[in-house]
Amino acid sequence: MDMPDWIRWIFFAFAFVQLLYVYRAAHLARRAEPGGRTDAWLGAADHAVGMVLSLGLALGAVSVLVFGAPVMLAILSWQGLRSVRARRAAPAAPAPGAGAAPGGGA
């Protein structure tokens, strides 16, 4: 790929920022409760693959994009499915005026 050097430096900077996010997400994933580990590790994987794709763009390696984009698509799809399932499984909020009266009155 032929691109100006200033664009390459932007991709290098973006990859460095993503590296910081990978470190933060991996640290949070290691400390997460068992029920939240999958989401935390998916977040770390999302940032890691994004970092690799940014480096691939910065170095002009089209093969990194060809093999990294489907991996990123799979991770993002998995995150989306988990969030949709979590929203469906969450209990609905009670309607206004329904439920116990405040202050214990009947």
C-alpha cells in the first residue's frame, strides 16, 4: 500500500493507544468475577486485534488486514450477541405506580 508517512505515524500512534487499552482490559479481565470474565476478555481481544490491524495499516501489510478483519468481525459479533442476550435476560423494570407503597402504607 502506498500512503503518506504522516498517515503511517497516525496509525502507529493509534496502535500505541490500543496497546494501553489492551493492558487495561487484560488487567480488568484478570480481576473480574467469574460471570464477567468473558465480556472482559472479549474487550481485551477486541483491543488486541485492533492494535494488530492498526500496525498492519501502518506497515502497509495488506495480508494482516485480510486475516485480521474476519477475526475482528467474529469478536465484535460475539460481543453483540452477548449484549443482546444480556438485555433480554435482564428483568424488566416495574411499571410506575406498581409495587409496594413507600413508607409501608397500604
